[in-house]
Amino acid sequence: MGRRKTEAQLKAQLKYAEARKAYTPPLKEDGTVIEQRPSTKARYRVMSHPGADALYYTVRVPTRSLSFFAEGAVAELGLAITAGDSYPPKGFKPCQIHATKSTEHATSKKAKASGRTYASYSPTGGQSSYSAAVTSPENATGVATLVRAINTAKKEVLGPYGRIWFTPEFYVITE
């Protein structure tokens, strides 16, 4: 059996419930620009497929990430032009390469919600983070080699606090 709640606990829960009921999300400001992030369809080779035959899925790669990592060439990330392959099942996540750019000097910014000031090293006036699917026929060793090559090529662009990393593929077994 559970313990009985005190009057103070019940009042706190009631206050929380009333505040939650009265909450309205903030409206979008008039005149704000909605930034478009176009993407390209690419053919992704599944690396963790247990079968003998290679399995391919169609994934979307952001155009800006593609131009950042591979100067617009899909093949440099191990991908290919889409060939009408099926889309991945729900929950599947391709192996991805990520990057964040930084500047040398911090700028002081103020959080909109809390009003708290913080130091930001992200570049102003542009995109500072990128991610794209990456694959290789040599599986994990090929992807590691590819990520190292991209890291050495982009080291100067990242800035002093920028970095490049990758996340492994998450293959869903469906029945």
C-alpha cells in the first residue's frame, strides 16, 4: 500500500495541473523567415544486413550536408544515385557522419525562454551543424576510413571547437 499524500503535495499537484491546462504554446512571430532545408534522395547500402545479398534503401541526404562533406558528390559518402529502392522500415537509422563548426571567440547570447545569458561558439549567420548518411561496401572499416579522410580534409573549416563524429547504423529486424 502506498502512503497517503499530504495536503501540500495535493495542492502542488493541483497547481501543476491547472498551469498545464491553461498553457498555450507561443505563436510564430509575424515576418519571420522559415528556412528551407532541401534534401536529395540517395541509395544507401545496408551494412548490417544478415543476408548474403546486399540490401539497399532509399534515404534522404540534406543538400547542404552533402555539399559540406562531399562537395555535392553522393559517391564520396559511399552512396549512389537512387535506383527506385524501397524506403527503410520504421525505426531504421543509417550510419551517419556529423559535424559541428565553431568560431574562435565566443559571443554572449540570451536564451529566449529563461532570459539567461550564455556563451556561444557557433558561427553567426549560417548553419553550424551538418549530418549525412554514410556507407561503405567494406562495412565498419570502410566507414571509419571514410570518416577519417573527411575529418582531415575538413579540419580547417571546423574551427577550434568544431568536431566530426559518426553514429553507427541501427538495423531493425522485422517479422
